[in-house]
Amino acid sequence: MNDFTFYFSLGWTHILHAEGLDHLLFILVLTCAYAPHEWKKLLILVTAFTIGHTLTLALSTTGVIQLSTGLAEFLIPCTIFCSSLINLVKKDHRKHYSLIYITTFLFGLIHGMGFANTIRFMVASNQSLFIPLAAFNLGLEAGQILFVLVILSLSILIKKMHLNFRWWTIIISSITLLLATWMVYDRWPMLHNNR
């Protein structure tokens, strides 16, 4: 197995495995607020998130910026909590799209630092970072795209069944809010142990 395949597989596995649950929860809460016909807006948001986490993944892995593992892992569920809350409070995302775009990008920066903690320990000190970083990120993106397509398919099903789409958003966001609250509580000791 060559380096590219190995790191692509690592990224793919990370995002679709239990280790990537917090990332998938964020993608879920981001996606569930947009009806299938709003796919262009969703694509722009997912792209903002991708740019954010790609940027800090590269900067953190190369050592340009540093954030303790505990703080990064604590902040990630905070992004899920905030996004869930936005979905529950804001009925019409179109009126607040610019704010949601900015927060999605900023939250992507936080997630990138979490991804960096995964790949940093896998790359040999004498190894070039370009191929591992590119392959790992492409693996992440492939898994992320697959997950978005699954959620959009469920959204299409909700629409075809003539169910209230707002209730779909409320139910999903309530579940992710509860899970994020538990994760924040569970990771609180990590925050204090990694100062």
C-alpha cells in the first residue's frame, strides 16, 4: 500500500468511524437545516467548513499553530452545541445566512485542529507532509460528501412524505444538542488536564 492510499484510507476511516462521530454530528446539524432544493447554499456552507478545517489541519500538523489536544477536543462539541442551538432558535436560515457562513468557517478551523491530532502521530519525522496531508484530507472529504448525500437523501424522503421539514430540523438538532452537551461534560476534564 503506497503512502497516498494509506493516508486516504486513514482519513476515510477516521470520518466514518466512531472517532469521527463529533465531526459527523456537526455535518448532520449543518445539513438538516436545509431542504433539498437549498443544496447550493448547503454546498457553500460545507465548502466553508472544508476550507476552515483544511487550513488548520495543515497549519497544526506542520507546527505553525499549536492548540492542546484537550482544548481542541473540548471545543469541537461546543461547535455542535452552538450549531444545534442556532437551528432551534432561528426558523429562517436565509435571514441569517452570512452569520451562519462565518460561524461554519470558524468552526471548521476548530475541527481542523482536532484532525491534526489524529494525523500528527502517524507521520514519520523525516517524511514529507504534502502527500500525507493531501491524502488524509481527501479521505476526510470523501467520507464527508458521502454523509452529506445520505442526509440529503433522508431530507428528500421527508419532503416526499409531506412531513413538516421544520420538525425534522428540530428533532435532529435536539438530539445533537443533547449529545454535544454530554460530550462537553465528558471532555471537561481533558480541558483541565492539558493546560
